[in-house]
Amino acid sequence: MNETRGGRLADVAQEAGAAKPDPILIIDDVSKSFGGLKAVHVGHLEIQRGAITALIGPNGAGKTTFFNLLSGFDAPDTGEWSFNQGPLSGVAAHRIARNGMVRTFQLTKALRRLTVMENMKLGATQQKGENIFRALIPATWKSQERDIEDRADALLERFSMAHMRNEFAGELSGGQRKLLEMARALMSDPELVLLDEPTAGVNPALKQSLLGHIRELLELGTTVMFVEHDMDMVRDISDWVVVMGEGSVIAEGPHEAIGRNQTVIDAYLGSHHDQPLTFEEEQDALERADEALDEPAFTHDGPMDPDGESLR
């Protein structure tokens, strides 16, 4: 655990739902179901201010759905959550971003037919020119427009993308679009950034660049929470790790403790991954395999009976 950033987490209980000394985000009983599938059910979770929190879990654990709920891109069935002690339940996504909590996406959302600079400008909030009446009077918003462009140029320089400012976003590589999305998120000067798999599909050189930028976010006073499957990245930059399994938070702690947590190991590998099958379990598996062979086969022409005759 980083002594300067995550040091305040040293005395936090290493258990799901543990209280934090200075939480920026508090979640209570947030759930979401799709049909009969409960995708998310988080009883209680607190995210520490001024730290980097990793959200990990097997595929299908509900991590991205959870991000969608917190950021207002989907509505929960139950629950409430607060950011800086202000309630966010039922608040629209753009208002959540305006309040200081922004997110990026696993699949980047850059507007391909706009330039890099135009994409950056869209990330700025409280733009006077967005008002239909003020838009007719350039004098009321031109000064702010120049300030926004200066801020965008500074961020593009920091992300080594200044030479691409006039290129269309659709011409960028996947890794460059990840950089653009992160830079655009910072245009609103957020207090909390939610990053959904920020290094997915990125080449090793750009991945290291992204990791450096994530670390630098804290220097700007920005708290970070990110979803990631790359455990090397989680070990490298996270101060605290939250583990989801089947929609719920099943463990919390520093990455050293999470790697030894039996509940986490079972979630990833199965609760009997380290035990040989008993005779009864082997027999049951063989019987189920035999039953599967006796079931009607399917071909591109439709279902067939065991004798090869069509069932249609």
C-alpha cells in the first residue's frame, strides 16, 4: 500500500463493506436485475478519498453494470449512494458529471467525426455558448471559449497528443482514443474518475503511458476508481482493491491480502478447484455426459432426433 496516498487505509478492516476514514463515495443497498438475473447487489461500499481503488472480479461479476449505475447511465432497482455527502440517486448522468464524478468506458466513446480538439471541448462544463440566447451574442462566450481551448491544449500536451489536435477522432488508434477519453474526462476538473478497463486492448508502450497518467491524477487532487483484469496493473498502482463476485462485493483490502483471500480464489477458480472429485461426483459427471449424448442434436438445418431425422 502506498504510504503517502493509501496510508490512511492501513487500519481499515479487510472485509467487504469496511468503513473508510474519509469516503468520497458511499453506496448502500444498490441492486439491478435483468429479468431473473440479479446483476448487481451491493449492500454497502465506501470509496476512500485521495486513493486509487481497483474494482476486480471474474467476467460477469457486475463491475461495468455497477459503474453504469453509479454514473447515472442506468437506473438501479433499489438503493442510494452519495458523493461528497450529496445524494446521487436518480440524478441524471450529465448532472453527476457536473457535480464532479466522471467516468470513461471500456469501449471508447470518442465522437469519430469530430476533431480531437472538438472532442476535448465537449468535456468542459458550464459553457455559456450552450445557452440558445447567449449563443446569438458571441461576446458573451468567446472569452470562455478561448479559456476552454487553452485548457484543452494543456491537457493534450500533457497526454502527448498536441500534434493530433486537428485530426479526426476516428483516425486515432484504440490506445490513442483511450488517452483522448481520459484527457476529455479531465476537462470538467473532476474530484472522482471512474475508469472502466482503461488499458484494455492497448499496446504495452501506451499502457505504461496510461498508468503514468492515472498516477498523476492524484497529484491533481482527483480520486480514482478503476475496473481492471490486468493483475500486474492492479498490484502496480492500486492502494485498495474491491472484489465483486456474482454482483456483490465479496472482499476488500490491499492487493497483498486479496491475493491470499480464499473467498476471492474461490470466486475466480471455483470453490472446489483444489480438491479431487469424489467417486460419487465422478459418477454424476459421467451420467450427465451420457444424458447429453442422448439429447437431440442440432445442425444448421435445425434439431435432429438420435436417428438423424429432422424434428421440424
